[in-house]
Amino acid sequence: MGRLQRELRQNRPFQSTAHEAVVGLIRTADMVRRQMTALVGPQGITLQQFNVLRILRGAGSEARDGVPTLEIADRMIEQTPGVTRLLDRLEAKELVRRQRCPKDRRQHLCWITPKGLALLQKLDEAALRSHEESMKGLRAKDRATFIRLMEAIRAPHQ
Amino acid sequence: MGRLQRELRQNRPFQSTAHEAVVGLIRTADMVRRQMTALVGPQGITLQQFNVLRILRGAGSEARDGVPTLEIADRMIEQTPGVTRLLDRLEAKELVRRQRCPKDRRQHLCWITPKGLALLQKLDEAALRSHEESMKGLRAKDRATFIRLMEAIRAPHQ
DNA sequence: TATCAATACTTGACATGTCAACTATTGTTG
DNA sequence: CAACAATAGTTGACATGTCAAGTATTGATA
């Protein structure tokens, strides 16, 4: 009887290795997600909102021109249909600024505000520590393997 | 520049291997979750509801006595505060039956109904295929490694 | 045995997620 | 250049998730 099966106190064995991998994956991600949520929550934002802010900061050179809404949706770590409303809330908190694109008036361009940047900076260190904490069960070499295996999982689905 | 960084079209590199592992993990799990959701959705249930049904079926020998609500919460793959309402909806669909425990009237015991069992049976094959599909990027040996690495990640957090 | 803490939920209030339908604007094609 | 499709997003309706506070019941203690 495997460890995961014990964790979930199930009496049936997994139907296949693939099944065990899927369940383990969802369970592990949930754990890590919760850690991150606990980190950003006290600052009044959700994990998704945090992700949007990081996208806007991380956009790099193109950040000056602003990032269109759907471009943000595309870059989200987790697929998120409700980006508009995410941005509404971030704008209400003055962490993000939006403006219609003059060249293509269908687009809305987004920027992170100085207030948003300050919030991210405040979270940066804690996030770094949190990631280390989440992955403390793996040594450097195993982390690299883990990353590689997940890329192999995602590759056929793009 | 790593593959994941390209996937997310970020111009900033990851701050650490742990960071890349965390982001990859959440992203990969989201992908797999979506596949599963797409599978069970057409049957009118959510992934969490599906999980509850599988818990009730998988409870094994103790299933005769029924499973208390909080026991279900404990066994969920993903931590879920709203088990009561999950059960409400499942009961409304007649996939689950509930009853007060006579020995401890605080507890509510739950069983899967024949209708619930039939629904699970209908989904079993498709779920098996879906798990294979999700993990098709990994060969058998890599799957075992992957499972082991995730257990190592979770172990320090129990 | 009355009181108090702990357990096992349930409920309310509110934020978030999700899907489908809708609007505005821009490209494309006969 | 008019008509139509495609793009980029918004909005509405509803389900789900989440947190805090409330209720019923049981166990432990003075």
C-alpha cells in the first residue's frame, strides 16, 4: 500500500501509476497553492491577483507600452477566464492602471502602478522563502529532475 | 532561458529553482485538473463532487457504516472547507444519502447511492484513459520517479 | 450533576470562478 | 466599399469556494 493511499486513507489501490501521479499532482499543488495564498492573503490580494501583478512587472521591455488584457490571460500560470474582473479589483485597489489602446481601440492596456510595485517588493522576500519552504523536501538535483518531468508532462498538451 | 519561462512569455528569469518548481507544479496541476473537469462536467458533477463520490465508494469495509462528513473532508485530495454544501448538492442529485448517526448525534453519516455508483462506473473507463492521456509524456519509470518526488515534497508538511 | 470545553457540523455573507451571450472595433473579401 | 467574419474584451447569471460565527451534542471536570 503506497504512501499516498495512506495519506488519503483509501482502501482501494490506485488503478494505475498514471492515476496515482494525477492524484499526487493535484494534492501537492493544492498544498503549495495554499502556502502561497496564506502568504499574499494578509496583503489583501488573492493568488491570481498576485500573479497578474507579477506578470505586469515581469513583462520587461514591453511593459512601457502596457500589456493588453488577453495577453495577461495568456500568461497566467493557471488558466483564468475572469481576467477582466481580476483587473477590475486590482484597479479598485489602485495596484493596476488601465487605458484604452489608441492604436487598436478594442484593446485595453494595463500597467502596474507604483503602489502595486511596492506591494510586490514587500512580498518578494517572503515569496522566496515560501518557495524554499515548499520545496525543502527536495535537494537541488531532485528539483531539477522534478521540473524536467513536469515539462515532459505538459509538452504533449500544448 | 528555460522552457517554462518561454511558456509564460516572461522576460524575467525565475528567482530560484524552487520558484520554477512551484510555478511549474501549479501550472501542470491546473492542466490536469482541467482535463478531469472536462471529463466529469458532462455528467453534471464537479471535480470535487466526483472526488467525494470516489471517497465514499473507496471507503471499503467501513462503507457499510457510512462515512462521517468531516472524515470525507479529511480524505479529500484538495482541502475543501465546504464539504457540507458539496454533500447538499450531491444529495439533491440523489448520488449520496445522509443520515444522523444514532450513536453520536453530532455526526452525519454518508453513503453513496446506487445511482452514484452507476455514475462512477460510467466514468471509470474514461477516467482511466484521461489519466493515461495526462501522463503520456512520462514513461513508466519516470512516473514512478515523479510520484516519489512529490511524496518527498509533501512529507515535511504533514 | 451542573458547567465548561471540545467536537461535528451548519449557516450566512461575500469573494471568486465559469460559461455563455453580448458589444465595440478591426480586418477581409467579393 | 459594403458585408461579414474575427478579434478583444465586457457583462450577466449562476455555481462554487472561503471565512467567520452559530448550533447541537458530547465528553471532561469541579
